[in-house]
Amino acid sequence: MARKKIREYDSKRLLKAHIARMAGLQLPIAVAQVKEATNFAELVSASPWMTQTPLVVKPDCLFGKRGKHDLVGLKLDYLQAQEFIAARMNKVVDMDGIVGKINCFIIEPFVPHEDEYYLCIQSERLGYTISFSEFGGMEIEENWDKVRTVTVPTGGEASSERLAPLLSTLPPELRPGMERFIASAYEVFLDLDFSLMEFNPFTLDSAGQPFPLDMRGELDDTAAFRSAKKWGDVEFPLPFGRTMTPQEAAVHSMDEATGASLKLSILNPKGRIWTMVAGGGASVIYADTVGDLGYAHELGNYAEYSGGPSTAETHAYARTLLDAATASPDGRGRALIVGGGIANFTDVAATFKGIIQAFRERAAAIQASKMKIFVRRGGPNYKAGLDMMRALGAELGVPIEVYGPEASMTGICQHAIDYISSFDKNGGQ
């Protein structure tokens, strides 16, 4: 499961539509989104409620504690809301040590209230937890001892009996409506493959209907094959303060255009240990091993290709990764791990053809960066693939060490570390 954060705007949009579809609950949610290119006049025309009620405006950039940082506008009319946003759009802020630009806002009705509740539903290893408190809001962390939690096993229901401990101290007249809301939100959580759905806080409007004042959502993006139509035009933004490098953006575009999986995250552009790993599980093992061996500070990237990419796709992917790994040579040795576990169905020789083509095209850059390549792979046609890699080293004059499944995945990480350590000690000799 890959937990991907979504904007508050999308969380509330999905909740409103699907809690009505599944449970018949008509929540009084109205939301509008403003980005730099948004035409505000057209937005107001499409959302006439913005001219009929006081508004709340806040950044929607995947960070919390907005109220504590004076980034929430309350009881604004639509013209004041526009001014509030214009004064803060693209403003650089420091959110507890994370610096980034505010580039997206959410607008919704201001709901007068006194009581604030907390609700969180999230996936766990063996089921789901549902947490509830009558003391939600900005001070939830200080009141964490008042949060009650129940566990629903995989395949279980959020029944009245299971939810009863959460609601035991509520006034009796509130319990039926609150139970229905929690149980219905849980149904939406499961149906749309949420991995996290948190309301902090939510309140009850004048009609007694639940209204989420703040909402945070995460979706399991590996479930897109069955839930993407229900999600609609959902956005998976980068974490606040994070921007894509040109290489990351290129691989992201490749990934969106293929049925295979192609991933690249640059961790340290000046790192000296780089990975090009087949398989999601193996890629995590290689990265974690480098860190466990004390060289996390030298890990340049996280990378993964899987799902049987074509030779052309692997070639484009490898070439892009090499551009990042060989950038700005500084005379210090670098290591590239071309690894993987033992493939079930991927033709190792076929995928290696694309990688080898990229190595040929970037041979000068590999040499200039003093890079040594370590290859470890197993699976269908792996012997032919490894032979191709051995021959390539001699052809290009690039040091390539080649290992099959007899070598451990973790051991090759030590070889890479030993190389850069030896390079430092011996001045590259």
C-alpha cells in the first residue's frame, strides 16, 4: 500500500459525494479551490454560495497548524477572501522548519460553533482503527489522553457494539447521529481505498449535521485500478516544501504513460551512492541497507523500476537517472548499484539491454564522475544479462562488478561503500 496525501479540498469533495451515495447523508459541505491561475470571478459564478455566507479561507498545501501560524481568514466576504489569498499566494513560509511556497487555498462557509470533535480512521497492519474525542481542535495533542480508540479487524463492520466505547460519554441525544456519521465515514473510507481520514476538528451545524472544519486524507494509490473512477480528478501533490528536479519530473511523466512502475526520488544530489533497482521491495532493501551501514548521508536517490518495462522505457529511465547520478563531477568516486531480487517474470536480459544502451550513451559522464557500477540480479534469462554487463565494462573502460543470485542483496551495498571509502583513502588509486 502506498499512502498518498491529497488536498483537503479533494478529501471533502470525495466525502460529500460518496457519503451521500452510500449512506444517504447530505453533509452541508461546500468547498472551492483557488490556485494562482484561478479566475476568481468565474469561481464565484460557479459557487454562488460564496456571496451568500461568511467564508473561511486557508492554505491547502499539506501542512497543519494553520491557525497557530495565522494563516486562516475567518468570517470574510468573497471580496475579502480574494484579498486574503492575493496577499499570500506564493508567499514563502517556514512551517516548523519546512520552507515552501503557499500555492493553493481552500474556501468554505464559516460555521459558528462551540463544540469541536476529533475523528480519525486509518489503516493498520491487521485492520483499521477508529479514534474519537469530544475535545478536538488545535489543542488535540495536549488532550490526547481523552482520545478513545477501537479496532475493526479486516472484513469487520463498524457496528453499534464496536463504536459504543467511543460515544459512551456523549449526551444520549447526540449518540445516534454521531454513530451514523462515524459508521458512514468508515464505509466511504473502505469503498474509496482511503488509508487515512482525519477530521480535526469537526462540529455540528445549526441543524445538527456533522460539518468537517478541517479534514486530512490519504489514499492508497495502488488501488487506482479499482477506485480511480470514484476518485475523479484527484490530485496527489508533493509534500509541502518539496519540488521536483528535472530528472524526477521526467521519470514521473514516464511513469504516468506506462503500465510499468518507474520511480525516482533525489535524496542528495551530491550523494556518492546511487541505486537503479528492479522491484519495489528490493529498492527499499537496498536503500535501507546503505543507511543501516552508516552511509545514509551519501545515498543519492531512491529508485525503482518494475512491472516489466519495455527496453525503450528502461533505456529512457536509466539515461535520466544517470544524468542525476553523474552531475557535477568533483573528482571523488561514486558508486551505482544496479540491483534487484530474483525476478518472477521480467526478462532480465531484455531490461538490461535498455540500461546498457543508456550506459553507452552516458559513458563519458560515468568516467568523468569516477563511477564504479555494481550489478546484482537474478531471474529469467539473468545469465545472458550478466554476461552482457561484463562485456560492457571492458567495452567502455568502466569498472563493473557483476553478481548473480548467489550474492546477497545487502552484500553488494557493502561493496559500493567499500569502493568510495577506498577511493577516499587512496586518492582514487
